[in-house]
Amino acid sequence: MSNFKKPASPQILGIYMSTKARLQAEEAKSERDLPTLNNILAFSHILHELEEQYEICGPGQRAA
């Protein structure tokens, strides 16, 4: 498997940023019921997969 990441298109960056915002909203909730925990896990997984596949930011930088 190659470690080469594809450049992120504007659409991918949009998906990444909206998913990150949704994750932050779920993490900010005071009540951690099962749907909230499932959302946190799902959004975290999506972000991880996008970071693995695409160059979300410049080389040597981490996504904020």
C-alpha cells in the first residue's frame, strides 16, 4: 500500500470541514447518550479516513 496521499479537492475539503464542525458540536453536548456517542465515533472515523487518503493540509502540517 502506498503512503502517497491524493490532493484534496475543494469538495473533499468541504466535507472534511463540515464533518469536523459536526464532530465538535457533538463533543460539546453535555449529555452523552448513545446516539451522541455513535455520532462522535462515526465523525471521528470519517475524519481519520479522509486524513489517511487525502492531503488535507500542506506537507508536514496537521489538520487543525
